Amino acid sequence: MGKIIAIVVFLAILLSGCTKVPKDKKWGIYELDLKNNEVKLIYSSPFKISTLRLNNEGDTFVFSQNNGTDNKYEEIYSLNIDGSNLKRLTNNDFWDLYPTWSPNGTEIAFLSLRDKDLDIYMMDADGSNVHKFYDSGYHDADIHWAGEYIVFTSNNSIWRINDDGNNPIRITNPPRGGEWGNANLPFGDYDPQLNPMGNKIVFERLENDTSKYGNYNIFTVDIDGSNETRLTNTSYTQGFPTWSHSGEKIAYLVTAIDERGTYDIYIMNADGSENHCVTPSYFPDTFLCHAPVFSKDDSKLYFIGEWWK
């Protein structure tokens, strides 16, 4: 019996050693099968990729990519989930970033630094008809669109606005919001995302600054600002939460625990239960995960991978 166990362990180690993450250039868009932990490379680039989003049809990504060393070279792109049909949607000397699909997939909202601060802009899905949608007077950030609302971060709080540009409303009022401490951002709420029904928001809150990267936790709140609920109490450096298409799960990123960098993907139920890391053990420490998003059927995660050093 002891020999059989030893052989099984040996084979498991051998097989795990044979599993590798596909690698081409420094940055890539990857697919992770949540059942068998297999990973595929969909798209690769030498340039930084940010803010991966999937349309509601589940067949097309939108993301931003920096084609140089300065923010003005960051542009918006779309790409089919099989890696085909890459399209550059913006082409200018402005900083364009953080795109999000409209619910019907015909428009894209994004952030752009075309005036004195970041504002929300709109364009058609083919990159035409670009126009300013909203300017709060502060840097607007972290936008997401679902149902009839767009949610975003402004002045260290979560806001919502109707998708016709009317009725901006502040949703959260975080403790110590806007106060600077030892972290690299001020205290406040960030990265809101609406669930598929458009009635609940998930976001992260900077609650402490014992780590220079910031100590965050994940919360949800109803679209009217009621029923604020804590989902985590770990105070990791964590955030960028995203809903599954069923609305039953939330994926998010843990970039550091205390001062130790991790860049792992976690999944939990929408009530915060069954919270666990889903990053496969064979991922090397030099491979960093960013911006997880569920596939249409929730069986896979797409994410941005970075080969560090």
C-alpha cells in the first residue's frame, strides 16, 4: 500500500510539473477553466493591458492597452474571445482607459483625460461618435454599466448616474473618506461594479493603512445606498471585484497580504461565504493575475496576465 501511495504522489508531482502557463510576450489575456484548472493564452502584447471587460453576449472583450511609456499612449481596444478581430477603437494623444460595455453591447463608456481631470466619455462599439458623457468636477474613475445605471468612483465615494446622463447620486459615505494616510491612495471606496440585475453594487473600501499598499475589504450595497454589507474582513490589499453572470458569485484580486505580493484571484459567494483562492498552484510567482472576469456561462475566468521581470 505504501508503494502505491508513493507512486500516486510521484505521478501527481510529475504531472503538476508538466503543467505550464503559456507564455509569449510580457502581457496577455488568458482563459482559466474553473473545473480542470487549465489555462489558455488568448492574446499577447509587449504593452501593458488593463481593465478587461466582457460584453453581455459573452463573445467580445474591451480593454485598454498602453502602446508607449506615457499615459497618452493608452487606447481602447476590442477583441473576440477566441483572440480574433483585434480593433483599436481610440487613436489620439489623450489618456483613454477603463472601458465598460453598455448592456446591449452597442456602446462603450470609458474614462479620458481630455480636460483638467478624468471624465466619463461614450462612443459606439466601433469607436465612432465619441462624446463627453459626464464630468463631476473631480477625477471620475472605476466606471461600470449595467441595467439603466452607470456606477463610478468620484471624490473617494461610490456614485451612480442614469445612463442618459441625468441624476448623479452619491451612494456611499466611507469613514475617513479622502483622508491621506500611509497607503498609496486616500481612504475611501473604489472599483464599484453592478450585478447583472443592476440593483446591487460590489466595491472595495480602504479601511486601514498598516500596509503601504493599503488594507481593503469587499462590500456590497443596494443601488439606493441601503443595506451596506461587509463580505470580507481580512484587510488584504484586494479589490477589482466582478460579478458572475448569474449574480451568485464574485471574483476579485488579492495583490498583497501584508507586505507580500500575491496577485491571486479569489472567488466567493455573493454573501461572502465560501471565499477561496482559485489561482492554480502551478502558476509561477513571476506570473501576476489582473482584472478577472467571468465567462458567459460562469465556468471560466478571463484575466490579464503579466510576466514580472
